[in-house]
Amino acid sequence: MSIKRLDSASRASAYQKAWFASLQETVALGAPLALVNADAPQEILRAMDIPYVVNQWWASVVSAKRLADRSLDALRGRGFPDYSRQYDAVSFGASHLRPEEAPWGGLPIPDFVIAENSSDSARKVFDLWAESGKTTFFPFERSSGVRAPGQWWELVPRKWEEAFGADRLDLMTDENWQLVEFLEQGTGRTFDLARLSEVMDLVNEQAEWNRRTRDLLAATRPAPIGVHDIINSVMIPQWHRGTVWARDAAKSLYEEVQVAVDRGEAVCPGEKTRLMWIGRGLWFDMDLYSRFEEEYGAVFVWSMYLAIAADGYPRYGDDPMRALAARFAGFTDQLYMPGWADEWYVKEALTHGVDGVVHLVADDVPGAHFTTEALEEAGIPVLEIRASNADPRSTNAAALSGAIEEFLTTRIRA
């Protein structure tokens, strides 16, 4: 039996569309709006009831609606580069589309943009928002770890001081309080530490449900669910972290997957090959995953979205602001940096029993070579693809499918 669409994914998509329409109305009535990068502490905004949109989510919507190229063209038409940091830049480019051609009527111009200083070019993208005259940019510094702790996923929930070190946590905790002051002055709203603690508790509960789902999928053969639905079911609630709805959505996903496992359902009953997709979702061609299920019996059983939601987000402690700093101080390390990411990806590949890995490497992803090397040393073949997940011009669909097909036939099934 093949599952084509999870109820949890459909519900999450419907919720997100209704929520976005409500957000547009709220902002039109005068509420402040923040655009927040995925590497910035959204929980502070949640605790202050400040509406926000996550930059990467909006970029994924623009790309999925086949409007990324037009948005990047808008950047180029204004004299800015359209070939660098596209995942960061697509949302800014889309702000120059007319409301009638933008997804869902377009994103209102934000009052605040909040992001980490991940590079000079990324900083410039967010500086451009501030040049509009309405938007103010609050940047976080990016810190680096001098060492990588072994099995960080076992440490970070409760021993985050050991994992990241006091200096990094001191810096981000201080910046979190600076953000609070910045938002209080800009909105007139008051921050409540007890409310942040409630938000953190809900996020931890959500992460616990995601971990149960991840572990269930890792243990099940054949795969009951494909990554296409899992991405939607996981990531929309992720952008609503700290709400009862998001916590319950994660619980609902787990329960739906458990039912599928109990019934012996499979996304591809003739599963021949289990694949891992490392990197961001290919937003402009999400059907790629299901095409390989149907044509080759090759199922993508893993993406980083559920896995990092399971291992990367839970943080427990008596000081919610410092625990929040621990959630984000090493966020990039966990996904990309040597010594952190490579060990984690190997662990995930082995527990999910994958036969091979397709590794999407964007121009802003550090340490990709070390991840590929570690997987190959563990006996897991890897196909590296150089492309931007948000820019359809960066790769050719036929060439990409052909490369994966060749990888299947010459390295995995040879």
C-alpha cells in the first residue's frame, strides 16, 4: 500500500495558508512584523507576541511557486548580484514583485529583520532590507567552537554548557537580552521571562515528539513515509515553535506514522534502495523525491529537517534565556561544521540503514567535503551535487535526475 499524502502535511499546509492571511490582516491593522532567519532566536518574538515570518520559509514558498528566478531577476535589475546567497536573498527579491504576482499576495515589508552575521554577503542581504527606510536590522554575531564534542546530540539537551562553552553562551545570552531591549523599544511591548520559559517548554515537548517520529522511521523497513510529506509535516510546525498548535502537530505526525507502521504501509512497497538527502530541500522540484520512488524503487528516507528537529532543538535548564542561547549558538556547527556535522550524518545514515547519500552542496555551506569524506569512510557512497536549493537556474532538472540515476546504477546497485 502506498501513502501519497499525510493528513498531517495537508493540515499543516492549510493552517499555514490561513495563518499567513491572518498575519497580513494583523499587520495591515498596524501590528509590527519581523522577518527572522532560521539561525536567530524566534522564541523571543513568540514570548512577546510579535508576529514574524521565517526568511527560509518564505524563500521556500517563493521557490515552490516557481517565482525564485523572477525574484532574483528583480535583484539583478536593481544592480545586486543574483548568484550568491540565493536562499537568503530570494525573499528580498520577492519583495519587489507586485502583490498580484507574489505568493499569497506577498509578504508585507517587515519592521525588523533579525539574522546571524554568517558572512559578509549574507550581512549585505539583510542590510538591504534596512535601506528601505521602514525596516531595522538586528544582527547576531556568529561564534565558533574551538573543539567539537563527540556525540554532541547526547550532550546538547542538558549539558549544553559543556558542548558549547561558557564564552559562546555568554555572548549569545547577552545578545538575546539586547534583542529584547531592541524589540521593547521598537514595539512598546514588554518581555516576560516566565512567558519565555513556557515557550521553551512547548518547544522541548515538540522536539520530543519529533525525536519519537525520527526514531520510528529509522527503525522501520520498508519506509512508511517519504521525505516529501515529512518535510511539510515537520517544518511548518517548526516555524510555529512555542505554540500549543505546533506541539500538537508534532504529536499528530508521530501518531499518524505509528498507525502507518502498525498497518505495514509503505511509501514504496517494492523498496529496493534507501537514500539519504543531505542539504536543504530542493524547493523548486520537490517531486524529485517521489519520481525516484516510482521509477527506481529508491526511497529518500531521510532529510535533515526531521533529524535536526529531533536532535538539535531540545534544551533544558533553569535559565530559559541561556538555554535559548544554547539552542542557537552552535546551530550552524551541528549542520555543517567539521567534527560536528560529519559525525552526526554518519550516525543518522547508519541508524536509517541507507544505501547511499545525495549531498546537495550550496555555495554557502562550509565543511561539505568533510561530511562526504566521513560517509565514504563509513562505507556509504555519496553523490555530491553543486546547486542552490532555492534557485532553479543553478541546476538542470534532467541533468540532476540523470546524475542520481547514474549514481544508483553504477555505485549502489553495481
